[in-house]
Amino acid sequence: FYTLGSATMFAFLNQAVTGVFLAMYYDPSPTQAYESIRYTTNEAFLGEFVRGMHKWGSSVMVILIFLHMARTFFFGAYKYPRELNWVIGGVLLILTMVMSFTGYLLPFDQRSYWATIVGVNINGTGPVVGPYLSDFLRGGAEFGATTLSRFYAIHMMMIPGAIAALIGAHLYLVAKLGTTAPPWLKSNGGERLEQDRV
């Protein structure tokens, strides 16, 4: 149970390292994006392996972060004095989902193109900020070169930096506050032992 957080962090590090190598070959233009992905997968040295690690690693990271949040919830680790860490974890979950959403468009094939149009249109139905968010994500009224470069910038620079900073804050609070005993040990004085250890 207590390895889910570190496994999620390892998955993020895998995404960061493989993402850097993929960025060396990727061309974020509507006419070259798909070809650069094809070249990376079929011709670059270990390209298929690195792309596979990045592609499947994103799914693994999403699964792990949900499992980690579920463990935190069921163990009651979101309660005092760990409320701030729970909020940071929630923000990390949202950022991970945004990272997955922005990365899905990057191959710029038919599936990713139309799936992203659907996703952006769903965002546009949100109250008050929905239409503005859709315009921001598209980079204007229509999908095109600006949309792809915007998604690439968000995926490569904006979100990873925010995730890294929040992971640092998250780990600091875990080190400072300690972990929570499992619910089946709390009735046997596990909470008192855990407090004595901290």
C-alpha cells in the first residue's frame, strides 16, 4: 500500500526521461508531426521501445495515481494534519489528466485529432470559463498549427514543471508529517505508535 506513491513518482520520472528523448525527434507542425512520430517508431535507434515506454507509461501513471489517491482516502490520510497534502495530491491528479489529454494530440493522426476536438468541445460546455478554456486550448476559433504547438508547449514545459514542483512539496509534507497507519491497526493503538515514531 505504501509503495503506490513512490511508484507513481517513478512513473512520472519515466515519462520525463522518455519524453526528453522523444522530443529530440518530434516536430510539432501539422505537416510533420505524424511523420516525425513514424520515423521515431520505425527508424530511430530504440525509438519503438522508448515510444512504447512513454505511451504505456502514461496509462500506468494514471492508474497508479488513482490507486494512490484511493489508498490515501481509505486509510484516512487526508485528515488533520495532512489536509494540505491531500489538496496537493488532488491537484497532481488533475495535472496528470491534463498531461494525458495534451499528449494524446501530439501524434496528430486521425484518432488523436478527432478525439481532441471532442475533448475540447466538452470543455467548452463548462459554465462561465468553458468557452474561454476551449478558445485557449485551440489557440483560436479553429484547430490547426497553433493548437498543436500550444498542446506541445503545455505538455512539454508547463505541466511537467508544475508537477515536479508539487511533487517536491508533497514529499516534503510526507517527510514532515509521516504516514498514516492502516485502519485495521488504528484500533490496536497503531496510531499512537505511529505518533511516537514521528
